[in-house]
Amino acid sequence: MEEPEIQISPVWGLPGTLLAGEPVNVTCTSPGRCSGPPPQVTWTGPFCDTARNVSAQLANGTWAHRSDLRFTPTPVDDGKELICTVTYSPPQGPSTSRTIRLHVDYPPGPPNITGKLTRNGRPVPDAWGAEGDVVSLETQEGDSLNLSCEASSRPESNLSWAKGNESLSPGQGGSGHLKLPNLSRGDAGEYRCWAKNSYGLASRVLRVDVQYSPRLGNRLNTSCQHQGPRVSCSCSLRSHPSPRLQWQVDGEPLAGNGSWGPLQVSSWAQGDEAVSTLSWTGSRDRGPQIFCLGSNTHRMYTVLLSPPDTGHPGAVMEAEGRTGQGPGYPRCSSPACSSGRSSATKEPTRNWNLTGLRKQRMRPQLGELPPQVRPTDPSSLISCPLPTLFVALLIMTLFAL
């Protein structure tokens, strides 16, 4: 017996393809033309409760009988079967049927972003978060990040990554993968994964926060100058989270804004950078020992801006160490360390450095004075020129005799 005829409208793409979210009509028409009692047309499968039987008389006096289904498919309907059965002289007469399988296409939904964050080669747990449609990730400078993006769609979506308006090259593993090794503060920002197929596109944002420990800033030159009996110092440190900055002058901690006798301090913050200036008026023969200290949750950073005796030629020395753990290691950051000469060319302005001073581990805590730096050990000179080293060795030899 001839099978019923099934028609679908509208048609998307290949014949029989439906689009999720778009209403569709499926019509099953009985074969042949009937002059007697009308056959019974029934459906088996989803959406059967939306069936509506229609009979139409043709010009020759015969009748055409059909059943219409009207429904809106969803992605979960993909692969389901609809069976149309036509039964003549119901309920016990002969019957014929036809089966169709639904093919439902759909545009991509918001992609799912996952990734692996490692620090010193080890996975970092509990770093991911979400706020609405935005995924957030907290990282540290030096971490490595492997990102994956997936989107459900039919046909399969083309996946791509972008940061701002800049398209990013995919990593190994396909277009949905992105590798960000050795993160720096320049890698912070919003990354967007795009999913696109022939029916539409969707995206999701990943906000990457890169934290880093304190270091010298850019807004002011971190240095001290001696102008007559007055010492003027400036310190600029930046970090994320922003640093807590304070001064230590001859062992006394000074923070915020205020005056302490001959000392005046002015501090302010600009984004992730903390800035402070210090002014001291005293004896020209001996300047104070001045430290600038900055710390955040990751690390402490110390800058020695003047030696205890201003008779020494000058430079800035820095020390870094984990907050509350272990010593920092001072290092000289001035050309005077390698030249052995002060960078000043005329009085009364003079810059200081630490040429010829002992390199010693320093680990100051906020509120206490870092260890003294004394010129006693020639084996630990900081980039000292040979004449200075020779003089130091000669003095030690004379003392030994």
C-alpha cells in the first residue's frame, strides 16, 4: 500500500531540517483520493497533541484527507521520530504509515569557558569565579594559563578568542584553545570567546586579574637629594593589589601625611601606584638613614635611599622578600655602583649611593628598621671598582699587622 505524504515548512538548509525556536508546520496527507468514509490520520511521537485533521473536497468529487502539526522545536528534539499512520474504514481497516526523523539545527549559546592555571608547575585551585555572564580568574605574575572554550550548536560552531579588538592566535588543540604562559601585568584584561555558525553567534567574557608584587613606580623618581642642610626624598612604588607605603628614618616609621619635628611626609595613591615625598632639615655633616618600604599580600619591597653617613658616595639600594617570611636581598640600582663616582656634578645638590658598602641580606618588617649596611666585608662589595677594592684590602692588611 502506498505510504502517506509528509511535508515540512519552512525548510532550513537540507530537506527536513528544522531550526530551534522557529515555528514549523508538518503535514501528513493520506495516499489516494477517497469517495467513501474518510480515513483516520494519527501521529505518534512528540507534538501529537497539536494535531488538527483537515478534509478538502476536490473538483472531481473525491476527498483529500490530511493532519497538520504546528509546533516550535528545541535543540532537545533533534533525532526524535514522528510517525504518521493512515487507517481506512477505522478502526479495523487496512493502514499505512510513514516515519520521519527530526533534524533540528540551532545557533550557539553562550560558550563555556574552562582552563588550567598553574603556578610553579602546580595547579592553582579556587581561582575561578563568575558574576552573571562574566567569568573571572585571579592570577599572579609568572603563572601559566591554558584556556578552553566550548559551545553547543548545530552545525558545529567556529570558535575564536579576542582581547579587546585584537584577535588572538589559538593554541594547540584547536580554535577553542588559548595559551597564556608566564603571565605579566600586561596580560590582565577581558578575553572574549566567540562562537559562530550559519545561524548566529554568541560570546562569553573572561576577566583575568594579574596580581604582582611591589616594584619601583613611574610617577616619581625614587631618590634622595641633599641641598644644604635639607634632604628631599621621593618614593614611587606600584603593585597589584596596590602597595602600603611608609618611610623609616633612623628607625622611626612614618606613614600617611604629617609632620614630625623636622620631618614632613606627603603621600597619595594613583591607581595601583603609591607615591610619597619626605623632607628633612638637619645637620649637613650627617644625614639620616632613610628607607622607603612598600608591601602587599604577596611581597615586601625595600628601598634604601641613603646610607647612615653621607660622606659615602651615593646610590639607591633595593631589597625584596616575601611579606613576613625570610630575608630580602639588596641590590644596587644606580650607575654609580659600577662607576664608583657620585652622579652629582656640582654643589650644593648631591645624590648618594652605596659604592664600597657591604652587601648584606635585609629583611625589614613594617615598623622596624632594616639591618645596618656597613663597609666591613670586602668579599661582598656591590659592583665595586678595583681601586676601591684595593684600598679596602690594604687597610685590612695594615690592621692585621
